[in-house]
Amino acid sequence: MALPDPLGRPVIEIIRDVVQDLIRDTGYGEGPRNAQLRNRIEALLHAYSGPELNNGHGSDIDFGDPLFRASYVYLYCTAHFHATFHGMTKFYEKHLLRDFFSVKFRTSSLRVCALGGGPGTDLFGLMMFLLRFTDNGNRPIRVKASIMDQYPAWENAFLAILKRIHKHLNMEVRYVEFDVNRQLGDDVSRELSNAKLVTMVKFISAVRMLPRAKDVLISAMNLLKPDTFIFYIDNFEGGNTEFVKEIASQTNIDICFTLPFSSNSPLLLPFNEDARILDELRGEIFRRDSQRQLRVHIMLLKKCRRTTRPTPRQHSPSASREFVWGVTNRQHRDVCSEDNRARERHPCSRTLSKPSIPPTSPSNIKPSSNLPTSPSNIKPSIPPIGLQSRSRPGARNLLYTLCALCFCVCIMLLVLVLAQK
């Protein structure tokens, strides 16, 4: 039996109708339009191939062109919807997001930033999860999202998708221009600093080779507040995941869990997403199949807390505790995992050794002006034997031994005296 579709009908049906709407709105004649769409499809497949992405050509596509947008939606959107939905569901089932969605947003909105969000595939996949989450008896969560992309013209495709979804989505969305090759603007910085969830779905592979990408992304991750989650999906090969891990290591972000889908075990679309639904578009226009499987890493990361370390010179009870990036054990319980089981199996922290306290040495002791410092003024003080034995266990044992010997000698002398009589 097929599982119910969170959006009311299969995603592939929604995408078919959206692509038809986008093509119709381009204003091109049918013959020239179809030929150009086929050219756009080939350009996309070439740009997003492994060698081209590694050479930095993934960002060369001009998504200001409506034909490129229509071709992208046809090729990738169904797969990206389901990849996001699948990843969110798995992380929730592993208790990594259970408290995050169950408690924190009962009275406020969940603020989301979708980096390189394009037509909103990240958000629609998230909404699929939240609809399933609400259907299971949980309180609805309102989403307030910013889609950050170099091409705000993607908003046209986003609205076309929203129009074709038959369920009400409890979200408010705005587009913000975001160019990874430029310094972060005030609008981008403000949205990132207020976000509680950041998504990066097939974003890193498109921008990783740009000259300023690493520096700009480090700046962006440094703006995130503690306890902010980062949801990441990108190609299994090509160095994208290593690139993200390197940025995470420099911005106090820890990896909570990774779902690998390699060539041997790719992520497949569910069987209710019937490929035949796109037969008309495939046969008459694109002459290419849309994406049906993904070889990706799906990863959940979390921004951790950092507090000021205590000064080692001051010996205090807290100085003997274990520190995790400057956070005590009690605070660390709430830093990088949602429950004890997830934290034990998939720890999200790096542990530092205890801060060393410099030993007290004569050179560190400053004499007090109230005490005599001259050797002639210092008189040795020998405590009474009782106090000495009380403070020194070795002397006390020696005293007991001597008393026992004296008692034995007295007994022997008494015996000899009685024997002579």
C-alpha cells in the first residue's frame, strides 16, 4: 500500500504541472522553445557533471533565464524534495531533531535560511516533513524562511510550485540576494544571525571552487547562534563533504550524524513517484529523464556553545571539572545533542583536557609584611607528642609498637620473679 503523499499528491505530478506553467510563461513559440529547452538541459547536465563542478563551472549557469529555470525544475526538483524529506525524517527518528521540533516552536516561528535555495526545494522538502509531523498529532509549526540565492528571479518558480500544491503550507518566505563571491550584506547577515535552521541542498558543489567561497562561508557560519542546526545534502564524491567539514572545524560547528548514499546504495525515489507521469514532457520536449536516484551525503550539523575559560591561576572548584570548548559538563549536556542516546552514539563535541593549574612554588609566594622574614626571628615550633601522633600516622604507629614492647618486657620480668620464689 502506498504511503500518503504529504503534499496531497505525488511530487512528480506537481513538478509536471509547474514545468508546463513555466514553459508557457516564457513567451517563446513552441518549435524554437522546445529546441532551446533541449539545449538548456544539455548545458545543465554538462555543468553539473563531476569534472565541470571540480573546475568551478557549476556556477556558470544563468538562472535569470526562464528556460534554465524550467529545465532545472524538471531535472532535479522531485529528487531534491524527497532527499530533504527523507533526511529530516531519518534525523527525527534518530532523536536528533525530536526536541528541536517538539518543544522550541510552540509559540514562535521556526526561522530558516536556505543557502542557494533556488526554487525552494529545501523548504518544500522541509514542509513535507512538517506536514507528516503534524499529521502524527503534533502541534503545527509556522516557518519563517529566507531563500538566499544569487538569482532572486527564482521566486517565479517558487510561486509556481506553491500554486500547484493542494495543501496549506504554514510558512512565510522572502528572497534575499546572496552571492558567495562577495562580502556578506547586512540583510544576509541579519537573516543568518536569527536563523535556527540553515539548509544547504546541492549548494556547496555549485560554489565550492569560487575564489572567495571558503572565506565568505566561514563568515556566514560564524554569524550563526549556538544550537542552530545545519542541514546539508551534496554529492557523495568530489570533495564537497570534506570542504564543509573543514569549514565546520573552524567555526565551532560539530557533525551530529551523516547518512551516506553511494553508488552501491543510492537514495531512490519512492515507488509512488511514477516516472511515466513525465512521459509527455520527456518525449516531446526534453528527451532526457529526470533524476530518479541520488548519490549523496546527507548530514546534520550543529553550532555549539563557546564560553570564556576560567583563568587557570585561580584555583576554584570549577577548575577541576572537565571542559568542552570552555563549557562545563553540566552545560555540555544541552550543547550538541537532543537526548542521551543520540549523544552517546553520535557525540557532537570535542573534549579538551582539564586546564592545568600551575603548582605552588616558593618563587610564586610573596612574603607578607605582617610576618617575620628574618631567620633570627623564626623560632621552630615542635608540637606536643599527642598532636604529633595525631597528625603523623607513622609516628603514631611507632608509639603503639613501643608501648606493646614495654608491656611484654614487664610481663616477662614478672614471670621470672615468680619463678624464683
